[in-house]
Amino acid sequence: MSKLILSIDDDPSFNLLLKKFISKTSYRIETCTTVKEFFEKYTKLDPAMCLLDLNLDEEVGAGFKLLKLLREKIKKEIPIIIISKRSAGPDFSYAIELGASDFIPKPLDEVALYFKL
């Protein structure tokens, strides 16, 4: 059975693109558009990796809060990769400080994604 990636991004079009890219790998993916949905799937599915967007419609900084909660809950057990338009130095540094394993800027580059997986 292939390893599962759990992703959160509030843009359904981006989620479709991500599914298309991941379908070409040995992973399978579940996508979410809300933090609530993400945590429901996280508890049920036990993913091998998480992909997080920092800009979620729910509230300013929701992606950073989610990253912090995940690291408090799971520590360093699984990779958490940020995929975001917020690729400025301070955002990248803060995400790494909170426990992100890596950072991929948007627009998403298929090759960059494969390299990080």
C-alpha cells in the first residue's frame, strides 16, 4: 500500500493540480480545504507526510497555527512541507522555526514537488 500525503489548501483548483502531480508518484493524497476537515482526516488516516498552505481563508496566520499545533502534537515524527505564496524570507524562516521540514513556493513547480517527496 502506498504512503499517504494529507494536504490542506483552501483553493479547490490547487488541490486538483496537487492530486494530478501526486498521482504520478508512489504516494496517494487526500486534500482538505479547512482546518477542521484536516484534523478529522489526520486522526483517521495517519498520514506519512503533510503539505500545508499558510494562507487559509479561515483566519490570518491559520497555516502557521496549524503547523505549530501539529508539531506540538506529533513532534518531528512526519515531514511537514509548506506550499505557499508566502515565500518571503521572514515567512519561510518562521515556518522552519515552527517545525516545517521544507518549503515549496507557489506557483507550484512539479519538479520541485517531486524533489521534496
